[in-house]
Amino acid sequence: MRVYIGADHAGYELKNHLVSWLKERGHDVEDCGPFVYDAEDDYPPFVLRAAEGAAREPGSVAVVIGGSGNGEAIAANKVRGVRCALAWSEETARLGREHNDANAISLGARMHSQEEAARFVEVFLSTPYSRADRHTRRIEMLTAYETTGELPPLP
């Protein structure tokens, strides 16, 4: 699987760890940076590139990393076609894929060990979308809103 990965200074070490970890498991990794540690860098240039990669290439995913992962998830979700799940447990990583067909996962490097974060990514990558009607219906509503800006009708 092709994995686009981007971070900020807080996620720099975890990003480098996950790049190696993913490659060892046979994934095609596109490292979107940063490539040097800079305590003053900003996450949008790196995260948006990773998210755009996943949006542009169906079947690929993005992994975005920051201190908490919140800003990175927000940034990734600004890219049309991206559904980024903030994972803080194996269950949230699994549900992001299973229920939301997420194509991006956001991780907080200050919240988890490298081993925990790698496990979240492993669960995320190995979990298929359920294709349940109720989940598909919800995703279709979000996609329509993203495209047209029109709110879905109230039930």
C-alpha cells in the first residue's frame, strides 16, 4: 500500500520511525517531511501534501503526526476527498476505517509511545471498510456537502 506521511517538529521522530517501520512491512512510503528537525516549523505544508497524496491516489492512505494530532487531523480534513481519523487507541484506529472509510490517520506523538502509534497504524491499515449501508449513507452525505456546500435534509 502507498502511504503518504507528514508531520511537524513534534512528530518528527515518530514520523522517521514510522517511515522505516512501514517500509520494513513492504509499504511504498512517500515521506512529505519535514526532513530536518526545526522546533519552529508549521505542520500545514507537510500534512497537506500527505493528505493531497491520499486524496489524489485512490487506495492509498495518509499518516499525519503532530504533538496531539488535532491540528494535523483538522488540516488533513481540509483536503477534498480526505476523511482523517484522529486515533488515540486501537479501537479508534479500527473504527475510523471500518465505519468512516477513513483514508488518513492522525497521531499525537506526545500522547503515545512509538510502539503504540505503530500499532494504531497497523490496525488502521489492516482494517477494511465495513460497507454497511448506514455508514455508506453518511459518507455520501458528507461527500455531497463537501462538493456542493448544501446541507443534507433533516430527518
